[in-house]
Amino acid sequence: MKLLKREEMNPEYQWDLTQIFPSREAWEEARRRTAEKIGKISDLRGTLTESPAALRKAYDQVYDAIHDAELVYVFASLQKNGDNGNSEYQEMEGIAMSLYVSLEAQLAFFDPELLSMPSEQLGLFLQSEELKPYRHILEDTARAKPHTLSEECETMLAKLSDAAQTPDNAFEMLESVDMSFPKIKDEKGEDQQLTHGNFMVFRESADRRVRRESFEAYFGEFQRYLNTFAATYSGSVKFDNYFADVKRFPSAIERALFSSNVPLSVYDSLVAAVHEKLPAMKKYLRLRAEILGIDDLSMYDLYCPIVKDVDFRVSYEEAQEIVKAATAPFGEEYGRLLDRAFSERWIDVYENRGKTTGAFSCGVYDVHPYVLLNYTGTLDDVFTLAHELGHAMHSYFSSREQSFANHDYRILVAEVASTVNEVMLTRYLLRTEQDAGRRAYILNHFLEGFRTTVYRQTLFAEFERIAHEKAQNGVPLTAQALSEIYRELNQLYYEGAEVPPLQDIEWARIPHFYRAFYVYQYATGFCSAVSIASRILDTGDPSEYLRFLKTGGSDYPIEELKIAGVDLTDPETVRKALEVFENTLDEFASIL
């Protein structure tokens, strides 16, 4: 199927960005006003330590400028995500990013000046009622004192931040715009144009030839540019290690975890728990091979449903109703907000030429969240819709209940609300579906959730850590070196499955690697979500969870999760979730 241009698509299934700015002209005017506000930030220099009232005034002025800069950037970025090949949108995003860089440069004096005050004075500021709205922010700033450099150095780092986006930008342009894929023959033997979006469909095909040929064609295109992808990723890792080094962190991973105040033990215990449960994955792969009747189970056989003769195609309109029903235990207000998301065009639904692949949610303070999908009508797409709407509702509630300064939740909790929705959807489908074949299909999907979100993302987390450590130790991250790391991990995690050589280069297509040490939070989020959803369904009480959704960034994520009844510092949280995987696997096997 030939992809349509953006302007050829039905606008009713595209997000309405006029709710942020009604026109390019309004955006330009907002950009100009924001630039003026940013220019005035330097007037605050030398006033921060005068009194709590002076610091409160400074915080108010700074967050007002950040709020406006965020609107300017988000509008441009969302426009570009809808059509990455549009030169106007590319220019707009570049202008907006420059505005952000200017803001960061202007703010370079802020933390060093704030932290120059004696500890006793800082303690008095922290107790001040005047600064109560910014207390957590001030506490977090004080915590970062050992890693805060001089004003001159912070200014230099701020100015470097724009250039540091180059590896990610290069990856995005190559992967989303410049690359094109060959045609393949579908199950009927008809030619089909391979795209990022429909590759996800072809790899689930019941026809092994289609799975193999789509895998070879898709990954083969990445192989053509493998040295380029290695260069972009290596550049990204070098920037990560550089920023960690100059900020006085032992490693890039510790710098990444520090931002959310997450102990390194959380990362280590996740990997240890998953390694402990690798025999369960081996058992699952053995069952998959047996059901498919394949002696040489390959990595391209891992995504196709293993329950035969189940047609689970779902239209977008049907998906809306299913997600609403699945999340009904959260209450009427949650349902009304979902209706708004569907009717007020918060969601960009279908794939078009140049559109960013995958899916994401983007909160916009004082407006509402936006969601990007590439919907193709599979059950996976229904789960993606539920997932991204979980993000969106988290953003909506946090924005409504918290000030702008405290609304933005940390990454560690970002994947919890989304995955709670996925677990709720699974439980709803299992409650309402009587057909044994479909129930087995749903159980298989839940097992795949564990495989792809806990096991696979933990594999990614190990890959990132090894790559960063090798680079830190002076080992060049060539295409061969990266592929060898990835191959060894696949052989460890997927023992019992054949790992074809093309699988070794999958690292080249993972956009999240350009946001280092992000992906482990998918795994911890899934494990947290299993616990939260079970508690809500067992008690019928979503109040603790809804309170969690409203916390935004007002506390550290480990503490926010405790509101919802989850303690990630306890290794049992991950172990118990993986026990659910083992129990589900036993139930699935018994049904089959």
C-alpha cells in the first residue's frame, strides 16, 4: 500500500494543533514574546540569595519563560512529527530548539548562584512559606550541588546542548525520511510496499515466508546504512559520557539515574531478577516452537500469534470503546476525559508519508495532551492506544492539579500509568471473552507484553550499559563491536531460538537508545503496573492510583509510587511480576 502525503489524509483523524496556536503567525508572535522574556532573565543575576521573596520572584519569572518556550517548541515539534520531510516544520523546530538553548544559556547562572549561599541560609530558605510552591525544586537543586559547575562552565554546557542533539536528529532524518524499503510479497503473493508501520503487521503474519522476507527486507535496509547508524549512536554515547564526566559522575548511567534520585540498585536488581527468570523465557520459546511446529525457531518467529484461526482485527472506533470499557474501574471522570480525547482530536491516528514511526504521548500544560499513533487495526494497536492514553491521562491530571513548575513527572513513573492501562485491558478482555481460542490469544498477548516490555527492555538496558562502559574505557563503538554486544545478549535472553546475523543489527533501529538509560523504566513500569492493576481490580478502589496520577513532579518518583502501593527499592516487586509471567505461561499451556 502506497503511503499518502500528510495533506491527502482525512484531517478528522489528525491532531488539532490550533488548540496550541491558531496559526503560524500566532506561533511567531509567541516566539518573539518568549525571546523577550528569556532576555530579561539575566536581570535576576545577583538577586537570588537576597531573601526568600526575591527567590520566589525569580522562580516565578523563570518558570513563566519556560512555560512559554515549551509551548513554542511543542507546537513546532508536533507539526514536524506529523511530516518530518516538511522543510517549514524542520525550520520551525530548529528555531524553537534555538530558543531553548538560549533559555538554558540564560539560566546558567541560576543554580551556581543559588548554591553559593551558606548551608545554614539555604536551610532557612527551604523552610520559608514564601518558597513553599518551589520547595521540592529547591531541595532537588540543593541535592545537585556536588554536580553543579561554575556559571561559566554551565553556560558552555548549555550552549553545547543543541549540538548534542545532532546524533539523534541525524538518526531521525535517516530512519524516518531518507530510508525507503523494498516491496515484498504478502500472504496472497501480491506486491506490498514495506514501511515502518506495516513491518509490524508483516512480522505477525501466519505465513513464515512473509515473516522471514519482511524481516530480511526491513533489516537489510538498515544494514545498508549500518556504519552510519554506528557513527550516530557512538556520537550519542560519547556525549552521554562527556556530560557525565564534566558533571562529576562516575558514569553516564549514574548521571541518568541521579536526575530522578533512583538508586543504582534498582537498575541492578531488575537485571538480576530477569536473569533469574530466564528459564521461564526458555520454556516459553520451547512452547512457541512446539505450537508453531518449527524445529528451528528464529527471532523473526517471535511476534506472530501462536493461537491459530483467530481473527482479531479491530477498527479504530471499536478500539475506542474497548479502551473505555477496560478503564471503567477508574471512574466516570476518567471516561469523560477519554471521550474528549477522541472527539476533540487529541490523537493523530494513521500513518502517512514522513510521519514519525511508533507512538508517543506529549503533555501540553494549559492545553491538553496529544497522542501520536500509526494505527493499522491489530490487537497490538488497541494496546498501544490504551498505553498512550495512560500517558495522556497522567499528563492531564498532573497538569490540572499541580503548578507548571511541579506538573512534569519523571521518566521512572512515566511508564507506569501507560502500562496500568495495558494490564487493565488484558484483564478486561479475559473477563469478557468466552471463546477459548481468543482467550488463549489474549493470554499470549499478555505473555508477549512480559517478553517485549520486561525481558526485551531489560536486554536493551544491558546493551546501553555495556556500550557506555566500553566507550568510557576507550573501546571504539564500531558497527561490528555494537553488533557483537547485541548478539551475545540475544543468545543469553533467547536461548533456544536461532539468532540470524541480521538480528545482530537491531540496535541500529531503536530510537530510545538516543535517550540513554530510558528503556529500563518500561520494565520497572510494567512490573509496577501489574501490582497496581491487581490491587484496583481486587479492591474496586482506584483512589490511591488516581492520587498518584495527580502528583506530577511534586516528589521523587520512588516516593510517588509508594502512594500507589509500589516500592521499587524492594527486589520482590520485579520478582513477583515475573511470577505472574510464569503462572500465565502455565495457564496458557493448559488451555492449548
